[in-house]
Amino acid sequence: MTKKERVTFVINSLKEIYPSIPIPLDHKDPYTLLIAVLLSAQCTDVRVNQITPLLFAKADNPLDMVKMTVDEIKEIIRPCGLSPMKSKGIHGLSHILLDKYEGKVPQTFEALESLPAVGHKTASVVMSQAFGVPAFPVDTHIHRLMYRWGLSNGKNVTQTEKDAKALFPKELWNDLHLQIIWYGREYSPARGWNLEKDFITKTIGRKSIIKEIEKKISR
């Protein structure tokens, strides 16, 4: 298959498996999504979804969040990891939203990425999932699969994002990045990977990876 044919195969296969795509992080508005995505750094979505109800019961908006201390926030979000940095970020960005944006989450990449503890990936998720702006946030699943499928060189997430945006039509980005995440979790995980189940990789995958897996199976 040519690269173009492989891209088409990925799009069609994912559309068939995931005609509707749930957003992995529970939230009710742009602010709660922003906080949930920030908490998801080096933490599973399952764990985040266990912690956010506890946090949002006390503060689900910037005004109530700044009434809490950094230590109070840190205590609640501790199971998510990196709690000292994340609690300062949540408290700090909530102040900025109130002071600069009338308590609302800004709708530009530049403004979002200027907030404490908010990087490009977090901003991309919020722009995509909260505001419907085309973006292609790359997490570990997307980074892994783009390499396994021979669609990126796996050098770094910045390069993977650039490659994904060049290969996939812009109007599909917001659905596609979620579809790839779900596929990665269900069919092509980092651990316990079964190539027979992972039919996309088996069909279009990087030859060196497939050979390596086949060698392990034949041992």
C-alpha cells in the first residue's frame, strides 16, 4: 500500500469501529475539561475521572477554586501524581481566568498555553473538545500508533503531531485523534499487545515491528 492508501485505510477502519466517539475525561464545561486534562499528565484517565468529582464537589469554577488553598487542592489531587506542580497550576490559572478573562476559559492556543501548567497538548485538547477548533493533540497512544503504522518516525510528539496534521484531512482531526486513542487502548496497547487482534497494524504496520513480533511468537 502507498502511504495515501494506508491513511485511507486507517480513517475508514476507525470510522467503522468508532462511529461515535466518547471523550475520555468526564467534564461539564471548558473549565472542568481544562482542569481534567491538566490532571491527566502522567496519570490515567480512569484515575482522573475518580478524582475530579471530589475536586469539583468543592470547586468546579475559578471563583470557588481560588477560595481553596494550594495545599487543599494538592491533598485532593495527590493520587493523580505531580500534585505540587498541578495544584499550583490549577490555583494560578484560576486566578488568571478571573483577573484577565472574566472567569472564562480563553479560546486561543496562545492564551491557553500562557496559563500555568498548561502545555501545547493540554491546550490542543481543550481547543478541540471544548471549542471544536481543529487540533491534533498527541498522547502516548497516538505517538505509538503513528510509529507502528509507519506514518511517523517516532522521534518525538512534536514531529508526530506535524506528520498527523500533514497526512489526515483537517476536518477529521478532532474525531480522529480520539478514535486513535480508543483504538490504541483496546487493540494496540504498549503492554500485552496481540498483533492478531490489532488488525490495522497487522495490515499496514511497519515491517520491522511486525517481523520483531513474529520472531517473538515463533520462539
